[in-house]
Amino acid sequence: MSMTKIATVNFETSMDKQANRAKMVDFIEQAGAQGCNLVVFPEEALTGIGEAGFVAVSAQDKLGIYSNSELVPEGESTQMFIELAKKHDMYICWGMAERDPERDFAYHNACVLVGPEGFVGRYRKTHLVLTEGFYHFPGTEFPVFDTALGKVGLYVCYDMCFPEVTRILANKGAELLISVTGWPNVTGTDDASGHTEYMLFQKARAAENMVPIVVSTLCGQYLEGHSMILGATAGKVIACGGYGEEMVVGEMDVQREIVEARMLSMGGTDLLRDRRPNLYGELVEPNAFNPAYNVDPRGC
């Protein structure tokens, strides 16, 4: 068991991809200078979210996001971050609009992970919120990646509201979860419902899976910030930022976090061990709220 030093960034994005990337490089250099093993940037940090964010989107925003999208891993930005990962012997994770190589004018809300070994993988957001489905195609898979940090699972923003996502990742052996988000906070205060929801969902996902989570969140007008590093034990916050743009750094022993959570917390109760999956078949049945959702509405 060994310590992992992690940087997670409160990041204010824009529709200027070059400026976003330059700022990300600055944070990566800072994280490298501090000896970090992992640095994480939020949802769509590289490519921007448009003037109205995810709640509403104009035709101009859709065009701007598409113009900023890139292929993964062959795109310019992914290749640049691979070189920086090799330079600093670290893993870099970020959110971006990923252009779909098989569909014209289509793109995904993706989370990309690279490391000293090169391209590790990407996850495409599966749960699209509000108008987001008008300009992103949903993902359909929940990959877990082998890295020097351990087995890593990724998820994006609204995915946090669906416990099935992180449970699948934990079931597949994920030892560290990374969540990139652009969670809203309309008033920019701790008493806003957005802040309460964000903290509740992320802490619940760590607690119920007994897995540590690194969260990176967009900041700025109407956005939550509060990038944080959560331990595997219920309620454990290793480091947490505020509302402004900043890099939050913390350390943890990933394996020890899991061992302590599953052997010492809750009287030694292991929530993954005590599952009864043979009883859960009804979870995949259509329900009264979305009776036809056994078929992907975008045909993906």
C-alpha cells in the first residue's frame, strides 16, 4: 500500500478552447511540480458548455461545442495531454466534447483518462440531463481501466444521481472512482439546493460502494465548484475546495481506504459482499415514469 497524491481542479471554462487548454496546462504543470500522481478537470472543461450551460442551449452554442469537439485519442488535445502525463509521470483526467468518428455532426459528453503509458480510455456520459440530449449522444458502456493507481472507473455529472452507475463500476472491481461534473448552484451559496444535492449524491456514492471518489467540478456563475476528494468510509472528506477557481490537493492510500471501509466501518459490514443480485431483476424492468426506456431513445 502506498500514498497517492491527487489534484482536483475547480475550473471556469469558456467557449475558447485554446484558452481553456492553456489554463489546463498551467494547472497540470503546478500539479506536476507538487509531485501529484493524478490531476482531474471537470466536465466539458476543455470544450466549454455554452452561454446558458446545460439547462438551455442555443443553436450557436451547439455549433460552438461541435466546433470545439475532437476525436479521442487521436485529437490534438488528447495527444498533448499524453505528452504532459509522460513528462510528469502522472495521470490526467478531463471532460470534453468527443466527436463521434462514425456519425456525422455527432458528439459525446466524454471523460478521458491518459497516463504515463499513453491513452488509458474514455467514458461517455450515459444519463443526459434536460436539453443535453438535444446536442449530445449518450454512452452505453461502463468501462473500468487498469492503471498504476489501481482499477479506475469514470462517470460524468448527472450520472451521480443514478446509483446503478457507480455500483456497476464497483462491481467490476473499480478501486478509485473519478467524477467530472458541471453541477449547478444558482445562488452560489451553501444553502442552495444545488449544493445540498451535489454533496449528498457524491458522498452517498462513495459510502454505498465503499470506494474513494475524486470529484472535479466547474466553477463560475451558477456553478457549484467544491471539487473534492472523498474517502471510502461514509462521510470522509479528505480535501474540498470552495466556489472559486483553484486546485485542491490531497493524499490517500487508495487500497487502505477500501480495506478500512469494508473491514472497520459499520461494524465490519461490507456492502458489496452482502448484495443479493439474484433479487434485483426488477431494477431493469421499464417503469411507470419511462415505460419505453428499455430502448435507447437516441437509437444508440
